Amino acid sequence: MKHIPWKYLAGLVDGEGCIDVQVTNMQQGQYVSVRPRLRICLSVVAKEVIDLLYNNFGGYIQERNFDNPNWSNALSWELPGYKQACPVLRNIVNHLIIKKEQVRFCLWMETNLKGKHVSTDVRDAIREELKLMKRDPHRLSEKAQERILNLLGCDSRNI
């Protein structure tokens, strides 16, 4: 099996990757569990790259077919959750440029939110902060961390 270098993966993530969260509802939707997710979506012509990602790191592959004749069908590779996504994110964070703060925020979530159920307000704030970092790659993840801690009723000095 061919090995994918961390710097190459970081380039793929910066260019074609998506850092977002998965949400699992608990207790009638009042509390949720939030986990980071890494996705890379490429045209089916790049199937070899998607297969390499899957063979090197595991995860899931999903086919995406489009009705628009101007678009090519695509393959999406996904690493969900703390156990799969975070080890990979830890290895590429220092090689990222565009998505560095999003990844730093997800790694902070691993330390501070893993195994906890949070309110829907916290879930919405996490999603919003990741969107803000997508629009402005220079937005610091510390702002997001502070906002989430405030919603959780924690003092950032205690964590």
C-alpha cells in the first residue's frame, strides 16, 4: 500500500477538505453530543486518491451522483469522530494554512467536550464558529473556545 505523507494530506484538506461536526441527539433533542468530522470530496476521476485515503486512514467512502450534466459525480471520504478524525488532524495541523484554526478548534473540542452532552445552543455556536472560520481563515480558534466556554458556564482559566 502506498503511504500518503502528512504534508500531502494537509494540502488536500486545505484545498478540498471540509471540517465540520456530527451531532447525535440525546434526551428528546435537549442535549446533543458533538463530534468533529473530516471530509474530502473529489471527482470520481480521482478515485485512486480517495482509495489511498481510505486504505491509509480508514473511515468511509460515499458516492455522490449529481443530476446536473455539467457536474461530474464525486466520491467523498470521511473520518468521523474523536477516535478517527482527531489523530489525523493532530498530525496535519502544523502543515495547514487555510483550515488550521478550524482544526485547532476541533482538537480543543476533543480535550474539552469529548464524552459530554451539550445543549443545542452550544451545538449551534460550534457550527456557527466553524462557519465563521471558513469565511475568515484568520479568525482565531481561541475566540470560538471562549464563546463555547461561556455558553457552558465555565471560566476559560479553569480548563
